[in-house]
Amino acid sequence: MPPNLTSLKLKFTIAADALPGPTADRLLARTHALSLGADPAAVWRRLADDPALAPLGRALARAHESGTPVADAIANVTPHGH
């Protein structure tokens, strides 16, 4: 796995540890797909289909497709329904 994906997977694993069970599991499944070589934009678009993680998924997909730093993209994420 490329170093940037290793770092990204580690960061999302740490973030998932702070989330409730099923939400963390869904996030970890997406990061696992990245480690297997899945296209990041496709992985994040699939995450956008998840009601609890949709804002994060959309932000990550946009960041990947535009080249925007992930930190900038997620800084503007608001929780679902807010």
C-alpha cells in the first residue's frame, strides 16, 4: 500500500475508534477497501450512500476528485441533519 494510503488508513482507523459500533464498522470497511487497492473516489462515493456517513463520504470524494487536501474538505463537514 502506498505510504499516503497507509497514513490515511491509520487516521481513519483512529477516527473510527471514536465512533459508535456500526458506524465505525462501516468506516473501517471503506478504509479496508482502500488498502486492497480500490479507487479512492469510488470508495468515498459509496460511503456517501450511508445515511450516517454521507456528509463525510461526499466531502472525501470531492477532495479526492479535486485534489483538495482532505483536512480542508472535512473541516466543513456538518453532521447529518444540522
